[in-house]
Amino acid sequence: MSSPEIASLSWGQMKVKGCSTTYKDCKVWPGGSRTWDWRETGTNVPASTVDYLKKNGIDVLVLQTEKAAAEYNALAAQGVRVGGVFHSTC
């Protein structure tokens, strides 16, 4: 399963290729996407999450949203199975 492309990103709106939903904030992963309610975890990635992923051999990048979306799309275009959590108003 491949990672869906982020089709567009602007202040408060994000579209994922192959999905009819317009997100404000979203999670994407190989094969899907869904709304992300940042109140679940706050808008920062918890250090414990980053540590857990790194200990399990998963590369982690924490970037400003536009840079994160560009990096995500570049990796997805190379066929890398990549996921992301995006907050479109930061």
C-alpha cells in the first residue's frame, strides 16, 4: 500500500489525493487518511512518541507544516511508506 499524496495545503485547508474530505488537520499513512483532532495530543509531537518510533527504527522528522508536506510528498513519490500528522494553521 502506498502513501497518499498531499494534493493541496493552504491556511486551514488540506486535501489528500484520492479523498473527498477537506481537512483542517489530518493524519496520513500508507493507504489512508483521517481527521486529526489535535486536542488528542496537542499540536506538538510528544517526546515519548519520537523516542518510541526511533527505538523501533523509524525515522522521525518534525518540521513546519509546509516543509513537512513537501518532504512527505517527496518521500511518497519515491515509493517510501511514509506517514504524517499535519496541523494546517501552524
